[in-house]
Amino acid sequence: MYAVRSATYKSEFWGISRYVRRMSTMGVNPYESLRKRLGNTPKQYFALRELNDPRLLELPYSIRVLLESAVRNCDEYSTTREHVENILGWCETSAKQTEIPFIPARVLLQDFTGVPTIVDLAAMREFVAKSGKDPKTINPLVPVDLVIDHSVQVDFSRDSSALKLNQDTEMSRNTERFRFLKWGAQSFENTLIIPPGSGIVHQVNLEFLARSIFEKDGLLYPDSVVGTDSHTTMINGLGVLGWGVGGIEAEATMLGQPISMVLPQVVGFELVGKPAPDVFSTDIVLAITSLLRSGPGVVGKFVEFVGEGVQHLSLADRATIANMAPEYGATMGFFPIDNLTVEYLIQTGRPSEKVELLDMYARENCLHAGTCDSSRIKYSSTDNILVTDVKGKFGELLTTKDTKGYGVDVASKPSKFSYKGNEYELNHGSIVIASITSCTNTSNPAVMLAAGMLAQAAVEHGLKVHPYIKTSLSPGSKTVTKYLELSGLIDPLEKLGFYIAGYGCMTCIGNSGELDPEVSECISENGLVACSVLSGNRNFEGRVHPFTRANFLASPPLVIAYALAGRINIDLVNEPLGISSKTGKPVYFRDVMPSKSDVAAFEQKFLKPELFKEVYQNITQSGDAWSKLEAPKAELYPWDPDSTYIHHPPYFNNMNTALEANISDAAVLLLLGDSITTDHISPAGNIAKTSPAARFLQSRNVEPKDFNSYGSRRGNDEVMVRGTFANIRLSNLLCPNQGPKTVYHPSGEVMSVFDASEKYRSDKTNLIVIAGKEYGTGSSRDWAAKGPALLGVKAIIAESFERIHRTNLVGFGILPLQFLEGQNAASLGITGKEKFTILGIDKLTPGAIVRVTSDSGLAFEVKCRIDTLLEQQYFAHGGILQYVLRKICQLPLPK
């Protein structure tokens, strides 16, 4: 690690050393008498049993973790005895929107969200220094792990050189960003960077970073984490409390602010029975997702998995199910600690003495599912699924919303094209991208080995994948490569074109690279609905690639099966994958799919703790290019005014400006429909050559080939504000079917959203956005709040908000307002041409009913979605970071 400053102490677990600034408390902990020794060890912990409260054993396990945190951190200031009592009384208080604080043990970042986070901290340091204070007061107070995994792209594939070429290209494109991150690791205390080429953040977290238990100054407490990625929930499979938050909220956590949250309701979800032999965790999680999304909903709730069916799932299966909590709408999907958790920690090479300590602690402190009477636990509601009945849905892999709507005839005449001297055909439903990708599945040895075994059988039958299909394998960690090599399965995967393309998110987040021009031209010229099939977790239109309108989620073996078939509209039970080049006979899916028992035998033989230890022992020094990368050595970052990657943000330029009392005569910048994702609001993918961001980059002498992606440029506000609402799939009802455009109302001119916002800014016109249901769904993307704020948007009025995004809006000073039940823009007759006024902004309270009026005479009421008193304070200050800065610099709130 780096230099240790005097005001720090050392904490070490799983062999990872940390240096953490001591946090001052406002008073003595009133629960200090609960501090007990753990068995015969010298370690101490806050014993929940010593509360002597029968309600403890009625609490779901996830709520017990919140209770332990409140007890341990109680200082009668940020956390009080009333908070502890409210958590103990969860059975009653959870139904009453009760606010509680939560202090996570650590923060998890990836590079797309990590760069803007470090940029913000660097800007805060500079503000503090200019205010005459010590800039070192801006330092993480909890451990921060940042895994660089979002930058690598599938520029090269289907070749043994693809891995090196993609990694070299990644370093070349992102040298400036990576140098900045390395500066952050050197400058900020308690920050660990996992270099590029190491794996995917959530898989590295599962296999290495997660402790399950923390030890600090001899005090034991549960591991818990918030991450700037919505799939942080994957760690719930290990019994670690964790979920995704926005980058803004993560920064506040890093700087010692508790997370203000509404005490959640908990759905007890029972898994009944044992999965069928041909069913994998991917099938189960898709079935769970479908069930939970079709019911009353679990948005804002915890889901806790219970029942004897849990014991039939491997830890990796649990992690897959937990990973997709954002897809079924829950804050998290939690599997309590049990014997399987302990076995997994041993299997992945964690020190045995630390694992034993965890096991003892969890049992003693009522956090181990094997030591408590689960029948006493009370849940807000219950649901169940008969795992025995789950079947692999070969032809139904799209989410419900995206299953229909293309209106195409898959039996229409195919379109011919030439590729490398041969003639091929494409039609609606043809597959052009097949990718084994994403932590959701590559963390699961069973499905990865099954994919390799299926590939082996397919090669033996003489089957091949069409050469125009862009195939790739992107493991979530190098442990995958190790066991595929040891088992002899890497070779057949490569023979089918699934060469390792990189260790990162890649195709799952849209870093799929370009299609060959012959393929993309055939698709565009013939208006085809071409497909991708991937082992990822999201498949909305435009997510994977601009030319694959339909994207199908599948387990890794099914990815290969569909790639062999070349089309998505195949009945894998009754139609052959292809014809054997050796026998001339048809080869069916059943002929190549391995049995679960065969997969289990491979897993037992090749998955050993030594494999994980070997991979992770030198993980922080991964790669020569990273080791040789030089970074500035300074407490304040030396900003380069010419940089198009890292730019000093303007967020703290108006610290002396008071919150406006009203939003008056606001124009509607966009009128949007349902399910507007954070990717619609702030895309992560390619920068279109005709976009405002492209024009800006070209004005700074950046060639189109060097544009990189929006995600890679999140450290530069000048690029990102121009990329806000710039997704080519965005549909604005003010000017439908015209792409990411809007109407500048004074002239009626259609133009880019950024250009319109600049005209409104010069007119001194306030702006609002009006939307439908599920506004802000998708990735936990703080730029989806920062961008609109920099455009001048003061409020968003929507039918409903995604949890993380609503928090981000408040955290960056945008007011979230929700239509009342049964109302929306259409029912109220809103055209988007009106000017709206919202009074009393400076006096809002959580959940208040707010009146909106317009120049057309239309008036209606909406609900203020500032949900807690702490959020109210953040909003009054203009955002979380402004609140923290004023606190540190002792600056009054402007009036």
C-alpha cells in the first residue's frame, strides 16, 4: 500500500491491509455493555443476544445486519437509540416509511463510475484547500475497492491474439484515465485499485475482496458494502449485505456520511424442491425475475431467500440469483450465511482461521441460518417458486416488455451477403453476436464448465459456428481461465470461435466492438432485426450493439448452442443445431449438452483453493503496462485544461447561491414515456459522429477513431453534459421518431437536447422533464443525474422512479416529483408546450403533496419524492457533496 498518515490505524482481513482514518463520534455508545468476547478468542463483538429482546429472533437475517450496524455505531447523533428501537420493532415500523441510518463497512467501485468519483473528490480537495482548510480532510473513511473492468472492448475476436490486442488497445485508449486512477490510489488513503485485465468487479468481489466479516482494533462486525454498480447485489449470495448506490451517495459514504434509508420491507421468498437435471441457475433466476416482476412488485424491498430449495443451490447459483436483483426490482436478494457460505470461502482460498472466525461469529450473533429457528422469522410478505418445475425456456429469453413489438415475419425472404469470399444469408432472428460474458454467469463454474463440455461435444460432432458471427469469451476472473485450461476445455471453445477476448464486462455493457462491415451493411440495408445472444443480465434494445435490436439472455452453454444454430427462432428440442461434418447426420442439442452429474464431476476435480490463491496473490500488480504507468505524486491533482478525459467539474462554483424558493415558468425539455433507462439519459457506449459531444471533441482535435465511449469520458463534464439524453434509441414525445432531439419551444425548432438547453440557459428559462413509469431504471449511473443538472433541469415529474436514480437526483439537487396514483401526462392532457410553476421548493418536506400550475390553466398535484429528512438537508444544500463540503469548511447555508 501507500504511505500511512499519522491519523490512521491498520485493519487487516483476508490478507488485505487497510489504512483507515479514525472517525470521531459525538458521544459514548450507550450499547457499550453489549461488547463481549467471542468464545475463547481475544476478539470482541457487539452481542445482539445481550439486548434480551424476543423481537430479535423475529427479524429477517438482513434486518439483523442493519440492527448490528446501528447498535455498533450508536453515538446519539447520527445513529440514536431511537433508530435501534425502530429496527428492533421492524415488524411494525417497516410499514411506516421509517427512516434509519446505515454505515456500510466498505465501498466498491468500477472504473466507469470510479473515475468521476475520484474527480469529485479531487475537486472537493481543491475547494477545501482554497477555503484555507487541510485538503487531507477529503479522504475515504472506509475501505474503497476499485476494479478496472469497464474499459476493455471486443475490438478483436475469434483469434488467439484477441486478448493481447484488446488489452493493448484498452491501455492505449485509456492511459490518461488509468494514470488519474493511479494518482487517486496514491493520494487518497484506504484506496485499493485492482488493475485492468484482472476481472469483473462483482466476480473479483465474490472470489477475493469480500470478507464476510471485518476486524478493526480487535472488534468483529459483518462485512457490508455499497457499490456504484447496480449488480453489487451479487455479493448477497455470500451472505454479505450490499446493494448499488449512485456515485454521489457512494462519495458521501466514503466521507463518513451514513446512508439515509427507509427501513425496508422484506419479502420471504421460498425456494421449493430441487432443480431438474437440465436446469441451471440462469433458468431459475429468469423464472424468479418473471414471477417477481409480474406480481405486486418488490421495488424498494429486500428479498430474502429461504426454504429447503436453497440448500440445493451452489454458492455460485445463489450469487447468480442475487446478481439480478435489479432485474426483478428489489434493493437486494439476500441469502443468509450458512454452512455452504463457509465451504465456499474455503474453496476460494480464504485463510482457514479467518473462515473459522466468521463461522463462530455468525453463529454467536444470530446471523447464521443454521443456528436459529427460521420458523420464528416474520416477513412483510411471502412468495415461493417450485424449483422442480422450472424449465429452460429456449425460445423465451427476452424480458416481458421486449418479447414482442417488432412486427416482423421471421419466415420472410432471407438477405444474401458475401463474407470473406463466401455467400451467407441473414434474416430476422439471425444471430450476429454470441458472447459468454458477464459476472452473472462467468462466476458460476457449473455453467462455464457446461459450456466448455458442450463445445467439446460439438467439435467432436464436426459442428462449426458461422464465421460472420462475432463470438467472444470474457471471463469475470482469471480463475475461469485456469480451470478451463486444467480441464482441457479451452481448446474446443476456441475451435468454435470463443477465444478469450478480455477480462472485463465487455459485451454485457455494450462494449461489443464493431461488427464486420459486410454484416452491419446487410442488417441496415434490409432493415433486419438481427440478434445477439449473451450470458449477461440486461437485454433492452440498444444495450448490446446498435445493430442488434433483439438481445437474448442465456446461460453460457445455450449461448454456444444458439451460435451453432445461427438463429434465435429454433426449437432446440425438435430441430437440429446443424449437420455433422463427420457423419452427415443431424446433431441435436441433447446430443451435445452434458449432464449435471458430469459437470459436477469436472467441478469437483478441477476447482481447488490453490487455483484461487494463485490467481489473487499478486492481483494488485497485474500487468506490465499498469506497473510501468507513471502517475503524479501530489495531494492536489494537477488538472490539465486541454484534457478531454479529466476536467475540473463546475459543481462547486455556486456554493454561495441559495436554493430558489420556486421553480417558475419552467419549459419542458423532454416529454418521455415509460421505462426510460439511465442509458437513455446518459449513454455509456459509442459517441455518435454527428452528436454534440463529437463536435466538441473534434473542436479539441480529437479524431473520430479516438472518441472512445461516453463511459470512458465520465471524468470530463464538458463531454458528458453534451452526451446527456443523446442515446440514439431515446424517443422524445415532443418530436417522435427523430432520435435524441427536442423542440426549442420559442421557435419550434428541432435540435439536439444540449443545444436546446443552451438556448434556454441564455433565455434564463428553468427546465423540467416529464416522464412515465420506471424513470431511471437500469445501471446506477450518477451521470444520469449530473448531466440533467448541468443542462439546467430543476425537476423531474414521473409516474415512478427507480430507487437508485431517485436517490441520485436528490443527491445532485434535482427535485423528483411523482404523479398521484392514476394520473400521468396523458391523462392530464399535458402536451409539453406548457410552462410550469412549482411553488415552495425551499419549504418541501419528505412525501409532501406539491401543487403544479401552468400557463395553460392546467393545475395538478404531485408527491415530493424526497423521502427522508437527511435527503431534505442534502437538497437544501444543492446536493450531498455541497452538504459535506459546507460541513467540513464550516460554511453556512446561503439564504
